[in-house]
Amino acid sequence: PPGTVGVRSDELPIHPDADTSRFSGKVQRLFFASQHPEEARCEAAPFLIWEPWGIVGFGAQILGLRVALALGLGSGRVVVGNPEWENNLVNSELKWRFNLSEVPNTGSPWGPGGSLEQLSHCAHHSSVPDSVRLLPGVDVTDPTISNVRVSGDLWGVENREHIFDIPSAASDLLPEAPNLFWWWTETTAYLHRPTPKLQTFIDAQKARMGWKHPIIGIHMRLGHDKNREAQRFPNKYYIQEARRIRALFPEVGTIFVCSDRRGAVDKMIAEYGGEFEIMTQPRVEGAQPMDYVHTDLTLLGLADFLVFTFSSNFGMAALYLNSFNHNHRPSYISMDDLFEGFRYYGHQMTLAHSSDTGTNELGVRNCAPQLSQADGKTLLMIDDKREDADEICAERGGQEDCRTPRTVREQESGVIVWDSKECEPVDDYDACQDALRNRFRKIISGATSIREKGDCEEECDDHGCVSLAEGNRRVLGFGIRLPREEL
């Protein structure tokens, strides 16, 4: 219409071939068929038993299960959890995050007492004691192994090259190879399906708040552990982005806000409640902590616009749910464009948006050190994360350079030129190890330059993050009819 300055992403023109949302029905049916075979087949079904890697939040649990679904679908295995592990994880996480002295024994969100639809009705046929760890040399497609057990640290370290795989059973449904954003939108939608009981609670909370459209959903990730991933933002930054959305879409005046810090939510309502109608979930007698968590995520997915941090696992899950509910083309503002959750596994993820089509892309950067060689080739050195990894030191530039390498490969061809496991099948192991270490020393000493962080841009530690690029880049996820500098 005349005077319009902003266009919602799902209202932008798009070529039918680029509209991936039209395949959602097929993909969700594929998930269900893979995860819910006929009851008679459950006893003989091969399983992939997933275990998280420690006391992590719900966003990180979903992140891990996205990878598990890819591994399961790609290998013909039914994905289930380790009930005992998940029960301990969830209860410990609740005590830690909500500072509770007593926690109801709810167990896994996907378990019998959970708030989400079960991963598979075959779960009771899987056997954790009889499972085989997915380690190097274990073929997940081997039909003679009935139960393969996978935990977060293992798929990251031992199987790091498969973290971002999209199974051909899913990608072949599309006319062109899809981006990871499409795949994670679909997997998140499958993983976060409220039970009828939770859906009743969600509907009741919407009624209590007076839920209305259009509405901006804001997620503020402010926990103490956040500074290990990315910069935390004060309330005024989120409100500034809400103002930016209102300037482009004048009919928007309502905000739904949630956070892992209730005090920050109360402060936003007190300071900006006169400028926006701001709502948040009321506390209800008898409701469990995870009921609020799952309801927050559902409501963020239903919002017309989303303001969040891409660096947050929970914020990312909200983006993908919102994407699923808006034909894979959500309208949003991300406060940052880098996800550091895969840094330990040697990768960094980026978010990009096309304001012409409303589509989004996830980019994956390799953080492995890049060793430039005299012949013009670039080698990637993959670190060995194990505690007992062999440290090799070499003379370089007049100083000692010590590394714990696992493999070294050519960046362009992917050919492995050095492997720490080369000596395992050799009779004279000690002599082979000495020769292997000397070869690595020559690689390091002969490097004309080393780019320590590879293609990655930001480095984080317990004190915060230092960006190797200028500024903290927001992603404006909608169509724009103004010059960007006017925003």
C-alpha cells in the first residue's frame, strides 16, 4: 500500500521453486514415520540413544536432538533418549536455573511425564545397557548393532564433520539442495510439539494475558553463563529494536517478553509499559517451571515479529519455530549474527537474511587453524580435544609452538595429509610415532603464516567476547522500502 516502509518476510514475492515451506507436510510425515514405526516393528527396530553432554538448558537439548534426528534418519535408526540420564539432567538443570530446593520428578520433556509429544512410541524397546558407543570405527549404519548410543561430546569431537548433515531422505524431497536453516526449522517444529495438557495451559495463559495481534516477541538471554557465548544486551537495546519495528510497521504496539531473568522483565514493564503494551506470563498455582519454558517458546514462535539473540540456543529455537509458523520466512531482528555454541567442535555459525525474498541462510565457518604453505596450499589443523591428546612442539619463528593435533588436511581438496592415528596398525609403534611427530613439526615449521581462528571472527571466554570484525552486526529480517541507513 502507499506509504508502506516495511514488508513482512512472508508477504514478500518469492518464486515457487524457492518456497520450501510447501514441503513441510511431507517432511513432518517423514519424521513421524521414521520415529513411529508399527508397534510390531518396535522390538526389532535399530535405535540411536541420545544423551546430552551435561547440565544444559532446554535450548541446548533441542540443538543436540536436531543433530540426533539427522543421524537417526540418515542411518535408519529410531531416535530415543536415555531416560535415567535425561531425568537427572532435567532435574539438575531446573534446580540450577530456577534456584529450587525441590523439583518434581518430571524427567525428559519428551518422556511420559513431559510436556512435549514423545520422540517415539518405541522408546521402551531400546536398551541402554546393550548399546554401543558411537566412536571411530563404529558404523552407525551397521544393522548388526541394535542400539547405538551418542552423546553430545562424541558427535562433536569424533563425528564433527557430520554435525550439519541433512539426510538425503529429507533433502531429496526438494528440487534443490536446501540450506541448513530449512532443515533446522523442520526438526525444531517436530521436536517441540506440545501435548494436549500443555496446549491447554498455553491457551489459558494467552487468555490471561489478553494475547493479541500484531505482537512483537522479545527473548532476553541474560544468565551468567551467557557471557561465554556472546554479549548481553540491556533492556533499552531491545526496546530500541521494538521501536524500529514499529516505525516500519505502525500498527504494532504490543510486546510479549520473556527472559531467564524475571527481574529484567519486570524492569522492562516498569520503564516502558507506558510506551508499549507489554505482557508476560503470569504465575499460576500448580504450574511447573518447564510449563512456563515451553509456553514462552511456543508464544515466541507465534509472534508476528521476533527480537532475540542468535547466539542463544533458546533464541535460535524460537526463530525456527517462528519460521515454521510463518512459511519459513519469519520477520525478526536478531541482535547478533554469530553463534558460538559449536566453537568447541571447531565451527562457528552465521545468520543471513535476504530482504528481497524473505529467506534466510545459516552459514558454517571452520575455526580450524589455517597453515599457509610455501607451495600456495592451505592446510587445516584439527585439534584433538581429548584429555590424553599428544602434544607436539616445534620451532617456529624463534619460539616454541606447541599443538595437540588430530588431523591435518588440505583446505581445498579435503585430503588428509597427517593423521594422529596413522601408527595404530603398525608393529613398531614407537618408531612410527617418532616419525609422525617429526612430520608434524616440519608442517608447523614450514608454514609461512598461521591464521589461528581460521574463518571465524569472534573469540569468547569466561570474561566475555572479543570480535575480530568491527561492530556487533544485527540482522534485520524483513522487507524494507527505506534506505538501510535511515533505519
